[in-house]
Amino acid sequence: MQREARLSASLTAILNDMGDWDPPPDVSPEQPVIPLHIGIPTPDLLPLDAMQDIANQVLQDRDPSTWAYGFGPGYLPLRTALAAHWSAKFGTTNDPDYFQITQGSSGALDMLGRSLLNPGDVVFMEYPCYMGTYRNFRALGAQIEFIRSDSSGIDVDHLRERVLALTSAGQVLKFVYTIAEFSNPTGARLSSAKRRALLELSSEFDLLVIDDAAYAELDFDTAPSSPSTDYPFLGRDASSHRVISVGSLSKTLATGLRIGWIHASPKWQQLFGQMRFAMGLNQFSVRLVSGFFASGAYARHVDQMKQHYYDRMTQLHDAVLKHCGDKVRVIEPLGGFYLWVQVPTDHVTVWKTAYKKGIHAIPGRNFRPELGAPEPPKDYLRLAYPFTPIADFDEAGRRLNAAIVDAMK
């Protein structure tokens, strides 16, 4: 009965949840809206010419397998290209058997959840958190334990406290989920000290770490791509079987390709492969992307995107501070897509007032868990900078200031 009750509570929480990106339902904007809620790549930097050349080549090859089901861990040339790319960028093992292609990173996380979780298993998640992943694990019956986080990532001391308490209570601890690189929504990057502490805790308690690396390539270090010594990639520990990473092209290339992957030891990949119930991936897309990697265009494209997003982040950051001044607190992120902005009054009122004035942001409460878990981050808005035209940022800062002033009256 307890299992059924947990599942019922999970489904109720999910069905009653509002859309994470919806505008306030009772507010109409007074002017065209500046969209600061959309966390997808800017469309004007899509490498359409290069992709068209590769697409033409794929069509000219007339390979029948391009139009067939794709079974197994995924197209080998793409897995080989990913292995080489991640080895150069993150210092991981250059072995395609460590990669399994999925339908985006959301498909990877769903496969991980279905493979690893039983109802009642404990999953630790940093808080505030990306609610899509939270709902996925919750729907599978997991007991979510939220762990505090700050500008340097998940609080490993708090995590240790909860691990010890739940282990003493005899509960099954399954894994820790974190976005170590440029978290959604806070933009935080896990510090080097916390990385070491997390891996030590993982080893001590034989606890898996799931690292959602969707934003990992979008660091604002303009040096040539190479493994970071300041922020060693968690997935380098994959050979120990304790770290599993998921990646995606949705933040670096295009969301519609729906190509992601799981990076883990072959031991885990064998288990995950048994949970593949779909009839494979779009074989045209994987060949298109494989050719893009092989041409060297992907690495060049990512370097261009990193610089472009750094410029966007800087301009939105500066515009918010220029117009809002000491009314807000903004932590300048080291990469990724988001500014996490602390406002001086009730953030829901600011969110609604901002939408009326023509800004669509995301309120901190949307990164909340269900009732009974930690309080939502009441004083924050998430602003996304990758999609909106740069020319709108100054006006966005002006409108946000006007919204704050009105909300404080």
C-alpha cells in the first residue's frame, strides 16, 4: 500500500503542476513581449549551410540503412566522434563503447531512471532544481531528497548528513543528480573542492552520481578546448562505474535534432541498452551530425557559440545592473544560458508586473518541489539570454526596473 500511495502522490503532484514556462494566466502584456524565458540556442547561429552540404552528401550516398530502424547503442561513427571530442574536451576515455545515443538528454535521463529506480528508492537532487528531471524521477516512484546548493554548486556537507541519516534508517540510496556545469536555473558551476568531496562521498558509500552535462561545453573560457584543471569533469571517473554523464546537442547545436547520449562504463551501457523499447533513433539525423563532427565544423561551431553566449550574458547582465542597480543581486555565471536574479520584493508580484510591462521571465517558484519539501526560492527570477535579440537587452533591463518599482509600491 505504501508503494501505491507514493506513486499516487507522485502522479497527483505532476498533474497539478503548472507549466514551467507559461506566462502568468491572469496578466495581459501592454506591449510586445521580450522573451527571457526561452533556454534554447539562438536561431541566427544555426550552421545551416554546413548542415545542408552534409545532408546532400548523406542523400547522395543512398545507404538503405539511413532509412531503416537503428538498434543498439547508436551509430558507431557518431559514438566514435563523440568519444574523441569528449576525450579532447573533458579528458574522458576515448572509447565509443562508453557512449550510447539517445533521444536528447531527456531521453537519456528517462532511460537511466527506468533502468535504475524502483519505487521508494532515494534520489538526491540539488535545490533549486530543473523541474523536468524532478518530475521524471518522481513519476517513477523515487523519493526525492533535496540538497542545498549555492553559487559553487551542491552542498556536499549537507548531502553527507542526509546520506548518513537515510542509510541509518535502512533506505535504499540510488544516486545523486547534479548539473555540475552551469546549473539550470542558477548558472552555478560545481567548485573543484566540491567535485573532489562528491567523488569521495560517492566512493565511500558506493553511491552513483548522475551528472547532467547539457551545458558543459558552453563555458566562457575562450582558450582552446582542452580538459579544465580548475573544474575537472566529473565524467572522467566513469571507468570506476560510479559516475554517469548525460549530454546533448540541444544546447550547442539544435533542439530539433533530438540527439543526446549517456556516457558511462560499458557495464552500465549493457544494462541501459536492455531498456530501449523504441525502434531506434532517426538514422538520417545521426548521419548528419556524424558528418558535422567529422568535418571539424562542430568544434568550430561550439567555440563560436561560447563567445556569442558570453557576449549575450555580459550585455544582459550589464543591462540589468545598469537599470536596476542595487535593487537586484546578479551572480555572473561562468557559462551556460541563465542569469539567476535576486529581486528585493515578492518575486511572483515582480514576475507578473514584468510580464504586464512586456518581459517574460521564469519565477523562482517554478523550480520548486511539491508541498512539504524545501521552500521555493521566493526572491529570484531566471532570465535566459541565448534566444532573445541582443538589441532588446537594454530595454529588458529598463522594463525589469519599472516592474520592481511598481511591485514595491
